[in-house]
Amino acid sequence: MNYRVIKENNLFFLTDEKGDIVENHSYGLGLYMKDTRYLSKFNLKINGEEPILLHSDGSENYMAKILMTNPHQEKDGGLILWRESVEIERTRFIYDDILYETVTAKNYYPKPVSFELSAHFDVDFKDMFIVRGFQTGKVGSRRGQRIKGEQIDFLYEGADEIKRTTSVKWDMPAEKATEQGDVSFLLSLGHEESKSITFMVAPKEGEENNPVQLLPGEALEKLKASYTEWENGMTSVKTDYLPLQRLVDRGTDDLRVLLTDIGYGRFPVAGLPWFGVPFGRDSLIAALQMLAFQPEVAKGTLLTMASLQGTKVDPWRDEQPGKIMHEIRYGELANTGQIPFTPYYGTIDATPLFLVLLTEYVKWTNDLDTFHRLEDNVRRALQWIDEYGDRDGDLFVEYHQEAEKGIANQGWKDSGDSIVHRNGDYAKTPIALSEVQGYVYQAKQGIASIYKKLGQTEKSEALLEQAGRLKEKFEKEFWMEDQQFYAIALDQDKNQVGTITSNPGHVLFSEMLSEERSIKVSDTLTSEKMFSGYGIRTMGKGEAGYNPMSYHDGSIWPHDNSMILLGMNRLGLQSHAKKVIEGLIKAAAHFEYDRLPELFCGYEDEIGKAVKYPVACSPQAWAAGTPLVFVQGLLGMNPDSAENRVTINPFLLDGMNELTVRSMRIGEGILSLRITRDVSGIKTEVLENTTGFEIQEV
């Protein structure tokens, strides 16, 4: 990555590798809160020159360390500072919506040295949509700056009538501080002496002007304690297969930094740097991936999505009663109604996925209290599926863009060129996607199971009857006999969009397909046409729309593979799942910090390297959650609270001899398992089981 990013709750800080916010960077660097850039310039200099980068570590998402040194400096033949005399270390973290950055200078020159260390700050208070070049519009204006003691305040009044302030404070007297945002310090250091300066940057909305408290040590300890609490509450995974261990550790760390709470419990935002906000589809899928590790995140996600459920028909925002939102934004353009993301509801799959997550959450936890709390939301979501989702009464849920500034393609492949016929023509809306029908089937089957358990037999039977009719019609309309595969979609004329894609793989998880056709789908997905060696492509080689460099038409998305793996796991298709898991683990080794990115290019592994996609988000929640699905798949685990049963069907990867998983929360207890391989084969040991569920190995 050519950037460094840290995040905690509502605030994230995006800089170049040297730690600076520079202009004209491809990622629009800055300090952001609620879709507003609260710091647009920040650079550090020594004697007026840029330091030389030595090392930049972004492996810890909550804290970054950057190591630099001075260039050689002379003037009129006289030495100012010998090259590499001064080590400059920048350490930064965020706590309680405040950015802390400590700059430590250490002298390695044999004699005492004196030099100026300076920082420059500025703020444009731009809306993120303007920063990214997606939108222009009416905005507010700067209200100047003010200096008081060791603090500069940058002031702004938005077009949304919100007063915004960025306060920058430092913890030692400055030699000079100007309203233009320049702060300088004169440092004199003996041999191996060091001094530190801590800056604290606090974005604020409204008139409040609470004094900034510089307590970096205490703040850092509290931040670390929150991470320790997170780790202690997570399922523990230990394996002798280090590539998987690194991926799981990285994934759980990345998911922690992406957690946010807007008042209903913690849930994962979509990803950094651009999607650090509630996202319907992304947050729901990431929470689904985490069920075996931290089911409380699913509860927080469900309650958050329910709080934003649609209440009315509003074409500007693609809103309808009962619909689960796609994305919400909090910046100036959203607040003034210049963009429809307040929230925006243009997603066809978030509503059934909300129900899928709820049913899977209940299977894992038996938390019927949460189901009762959400029962009205469930009723309205089911009503949306039948009345608004199925706009023409043909049993299929379709999408069509209503919002002028909304999204045209409203499935997870939401780029404009993603739904393409085999002759290269783009499909026209309304469009019914294959995977969405699987989500609807799974949602109705799952909610029916809960209703049955609660004794609501009539509701249960009605949903099962609807699901059965959907299954029958899906087979008739989506199956392509000549391809022995399912169409990605039906277009506005109910014609099959016959391009071979990954989308039908999601339907495996719903268990809507016959055993024979499930195997045929899995065979195609792991064939040379679809499988690159590094993962399953979004579109098959040889299709008219295929492009390995594209966003959705031949690239590889880890989360897409994980949804397919959830289905392969449920159906016991171990050889197919093993191939996919090993491919993605192999791919991860080619990315920074063993981190699976949002997506990467779909080139074959024969070229020897997984090829980066130019602007992939990293970390991305549903990419970070993918290794967690690997673990669930290796265990072959599927709990079912309705039956008080956990089925397992374990296998191990090549070169892997042990997998120990401790403290999985199932029902009201915990389950710990160890899977080992010896000369006699795979063995399962139940280390602890306080769940009250029967463990069945199949």
C-alpha cells in the first residue's frame, strides 16, 4: 500500500508512508470523521527539509510507527547537520475520537546538535464525496483560525449549519506558532539524547470548545486494554500451519479496528479508507463470517440495521417500507440533501441478508430474546420482499434504480458493467440476480424454522410454502442445460443473462439446489475457467465481458469465495472447499502483512504472483472475515439450536497436522475442539462442551 491508515470508532487517519498528508495523492489523504476531512495538510520537517524515510510500519491498525532521519544539510560551505545524525520516530494512535501523534527526535551524532523541527497543519473541511471527485455542490466556508497557548483551532461553518472545528494542541512550548498552521520547535540534543513532542488533534462538531487534554500514555493504555478485551472475547485458533495462522490473526485484528458503534452495539463498517460507515450488505456479510468467533457482533449489526430500516416510499433514496439500507453518510452533502445517502437504500440483497444473518445467529446462539426484539422488523422485511422486492409478482426479487444519483446495479457486483449477456450486451433492469433468490429462500426457510420453534405454525408453514415455490421456479428459469450451470440473472424481459459467473455459487449456502446440481456448480467454480489457482474469479475466462483487471468481471474477491465456501461447508464438499482455501492462502502471501485485500486481479497463478487491483480497500471487513470462514469450513461446523445439535465434518489442509479451536460460543455455553492428523487419519477431540448441544461428527 502507498498509504498508512489507522482507525478507532468514528475517526480514521490516512497518510502517505512517511506519515504526511500531502496534496494530489490518489487516496485523498486526511483525518476524517463523519465523512468530513478534519485535517487536509500535515507535514513534518527538520530545518525546513523533508526527512528521509527509513521504515514505515502499518501492521497494527490501531497504531502506526514511522522511522525517519535527516538529510545532509550544509549552507555556504558550513555544516548544519550531518546526514543521518538525527533519528525521527512518529508514533500515532486514536482514542476517544482524538488523534495522538508523538514525534521523538534522538541524536546519534557524536557531538551535541541543534535543529528546528516543524509541522504544518491545515484543514479544508471537505465532504468525502468532494475529496474523491464524485460530487460537487453547495458547501460552507472557513471562519478563520485562532491561537491560544499551545493550541490552534481551525473553524468552519457548513452549508448544513453545523459548526466544525479542528483543534491541534502540543505539549511543549513552541518557538513559533502561526494562524497559518505552522508550528516549530528548536531542539538541542546531546549525544544519544532524545526529546518528544506530542500533538493531539481533536475534530469537533457544534459550538463546544472543551480544552484538549494531553494524556497520551493513559489513552494508549486504555486503547490497548480494549484490544485485550476483544481478544479475550474471541474464539481462539491455533494451528501448526503458519500461513493460515497468520491470516486468521490478521483477519481478527483487522475486524477489530473496523468495529463501530452508533448506539446499538458494535458492528463492522465496510472498509478503509473510503467505507468506514455502516453498510447494509457488507456489514451483514462480515458479521455472518464472524459467527464462529464473536456472535455479539452479529447482534450489534442486526440491531443497527433494524434501526435504519426503511419506513416510506422515497424514490430519491430508493427507500421502501421494510427495506434494509445500503449505505449511510454523515457529511455536509448528505446533511443538505445533495446526495441521497441519508441513508441510501439502493441494494437488493441487504434485506434478505438481514434475515439470513438473524436466522444463522439464532442457530448459533439460541438467542430468541433478540429475535423477539426484532420480530416487527422481520415482519416488515418479509413484507418488503413480497411486495416491493417482487415488483411484478413472478416470485423473483428484482432491482431497478429509482434515485437519480443512486446505483444502477444493486447487487454486490454494483459496477455498471457487471451484469452482461454472453454476447456482450449489458442487461437492462429490472434484474433478478441468482444469489438474491438464494438469500430469499434461505431467509424464508430460516425464519420458518424459528416460527415453528415458537409455536407459530401458520406463519412457519406459509413461509415454507413460499420457499418451495421459489425453489421450483428458480430451477425452471435460471438453470442453463447447455452450460450445466445457472444464469447470473434474468433481465427485464425475463431472458437469462447466461454469462458464467461466481454469483450462483452463493446459492449453495441456501441449500436450495439439488445435490447433483450443487456438485455441478462447485465443479464449474473450481474448473480452469473460473479458478485461477488463487481463488474463484467473478467471471469465467472466455466470456464476452471477461477482464482479469476489472472490478467485477474476472477479478477475485475473497468475500465472494467465502460465501461459496459457506455453502461447500454446509454440503460437505470438502475437496472443492480445500482447493479454494489453499488458493486464497497462497494469494495472501503476495500482499502486505499477509492481508487479503478487498479484491485482486484474476490472472492465473502461473505468472507466480497474485496481481494487485489498483485501488482496493485494505483492510476490508468481508475480506478480513474470509479466513474465519476457512476455520469454520475446516471444522465442517454447522450448529442448529432448533435441534440442539452441532454437526462437524473436519478436514485439514496439505501440510497441516493440527487445528485447535477454543471457546466458541454456541447456545449458552462454549465448545472447544482439537483436530489432528496422524498415520491413521483425522481425529477429533472435544476439549470442552458446556453448550448443551449434542456434537455429531458426520
